Amino acid sequence: MPTVNGLGDPLMEAVVTAAPPAAGPGMSCRFCGAAANHVFVDLGMSPLCESYLAADQLNQMEPFYPLRVHVCPQCFLVQLPQYVSPVEIFTEYAYFSSFSSSWVEHARLYAEVMRKRLDLTEKSFVVEVASNDGYLLQHFVEAGIPVLGIEPAANVAEAARAKRVPTRCCFFGVDAAQDLVRGGEQADLLVGNNVLAQVPNLNDFVAGLKVALKPSGVITMEFPHLMQLMEGNQFDTIYHEHFSYFSLLTVERIFGAHGLTLFDVDEIPTHGGSLRIYARHAEDGSRPIERSVPELRAREERAGLDGLQAYTAFEEQVRKTKRKLLDFLIEAKHNGKSIAGYGAPGKGNTLLNYCGIRSDFLDYTVDRNPYKHYKFLPGTHIPIFPPDRIRETRPDYVLILPWNLRNEIVGQLSYVREWGGRFIIPIPEVEVGA
Ligand SMILES: [Zn+2]
């Protein structure tokens, strides 16, 4: 038997000859398959951001998963390995789009614009992937345009049917698209809002879009814009439910690989800055590529998004933001100040867990959604109360967790100034306002 260093002990031999551990767990790029082991940002271990806890769950174990985001050095897709199965996240989803009146209004305007732009009539067919509770398709139904929603969460799909929005309960991909083709149901307009980022099998999904689209059809997809995430330091919009983070450069490459051409792009303010891309079959020459596409591509190149360095520099920026926020909170607590939170959004949970802010800093938070009242934030176990709690306890500071709604919230809470209370905005970096 060969020996290593003459030790002659098979166990020692195994230890000595074992390969050194890899720098981090390996990941193949979800799109191009290259080794995507460069870290974009590591936010540590975090619970699923929508897993609010009831009081009787506080003494139980709670699952935490890594929130370590990678970037592919070939196609620059920023991506989270699939730590949690989509079935676990999406089949009984608590998020009903229609709870947000501004989001329903956004959908209504979109439906109106697209109906005119594409001349949609009662002979057209509109399909929405991840159609939620019918918040968007209902506007096409009202205009007499045939629709179909595709939604994996059974409870949410049921709510859509109650609104007379025909809805099929499944995950979308090539299989589901072929079912549509067999039923003669290809789409003139194929919509997906805030779904592209949440798809684990990205290639199967985009290939399915190609299959489900009529030869002259148009696809529109909305998703948070990676360039805005990086420039605005919006690391708290990273959650386990978001598997991919897209620049225009990368999404164009992905669609191109599946025979789809982007011919227009809008920058829209939702979720701290999103893109709405417009795609068609590569073979369809009837829609020329608008100036918006090369213009945004050029801006992304100027921001360095076509090279690895801009991505790997992001983590240090995030760490600095954490230190500044903690410096402020520690100083406030040294001075005997009380701090409450406002809001219990998913992004707040990423921020609080990453920064290690628990009820040692925040006495509580409040939210307008009655489903969250008297529950506790996942991981940090900060209690959630109705908004009146702020008036009752008169905190010195209110930390605004949904910073994207800061103006609206500061307006609603203007009464905290009666006792000299002030607002803390954590992102893009800690800012204290009167
Ligand atoms: Zn890649």
C-alpha cells in the first residue's frame, strides 16, 4: 500500500491527501452554466423574509438559509443559489397584489397603454405569467379582451377566478407553454411582472416564453433594475425569493439566446427602480429596435456592468452602510433614546437580520397590514403593532424600513414632530430627517 509521508496510517493518509476545501460552495451560472463563484454580496444567514411568527412560535427553532449572492464572470448574471425550493415559497403565498392600491393603479395604466399600442381587441389573447390575484388581467377582461392567468399559488389563483379572470394553477416553463400551443392559445401579449427574478430555471422559463408567443406577439417583463440596486445601495431588496438580479446587458443576452429580441425598454420607479422590457421574436422584423435599448446599454457599460470589478466592489459598499447605520443606532442608545420601526416589509427583514438589529435597538415596529399585527419579524423577533402604537409611546426616532415610500410615510407620521421625534432613513445610507 502506498503511503504519504511514510505515515502508513490509512486514516491519516486520507486526511493528508484530501483536496483543500473550495473557497466557497460552487455554483454554476443559472443562465450560461459557467462557474459563478465570485461573490457579489454575502448577507449572512437569514430566515425567509415573509415568514412572520406568531407568539407561540417564538420558542421554536427557525430555519435560516444563506443569503450569499454570486455573480457570473461570463454573462454577469447576479444570482442567488436556490437554497429553498420554489414549491416551499410560492405554492401558498400570502402576498395578494390587490392589497396595494398603487400597484393596482400601475396595472390599470399599463393595460390601457398596451391595449392602444398593440391594438388589442376581442380577437386578441393576453397571457400573464404569475398573474397573482388577477390585479392586472381584470383590466383587460373589463375591455372585453380574452385573457389567461398562470399562477402557481392555489389560494391566490382562486382569488383571481372569483374576479372572472380565467387562471391555470401551475409553474410556467416549456411544458406549460406547449400545453397552451396544443390548446391553440398563443399570446398576442405575454406579460410577467416581478416574476423573472423569481424563476429558478431561467432558461426553461424564457424558452417557454418563446413557445407561448404568437409570431407577431409581444412580451413585456418588469423586474428590479440591477444598476439601480447597486447605485442606490439597495442590498435589502435581496431575498431568498429573488433568484436573479438583471441588468439590461444580461437580460438581453438571455432573451437573445432563446431567439427573442428586446426592442424597447422603460425605466419605471417601482421597487426602487425597475425595468420594463419589450421583446419579440428575433424573426419578427415588423418592430424596429427603439433608441431606448442602445442608450440604456451604453449607460450600463459606463457604470462598468460589462466587467467583473463593479460587481465585486459592491460588498464593501454594503458593509460600510451597515457600520454607519449601527454607529448611529449605538450612539442613540448610549444617549438613552428610544427607537421604533415603521413597516414590516420583506426588505426590512433582510436589513435587520444582516445588521443584527433586534429589539435591543428597535422596541417594536408598526404596519398598516392587519395580518401582521401582534406577529413578530422573522429572525429578529421584533413585535409588530398597529400604527397607533407610535402615538402612544412617543419614540425619539422612527426607522423607516420601506424607504422607497419615505415621502408618503413621513407625511403620514408628521405628528411625531409634536414631541420632537425624528425619522431615520437607512438606505442608500443612514440619514436622519426632522
Ligand atoms: Zn453566466
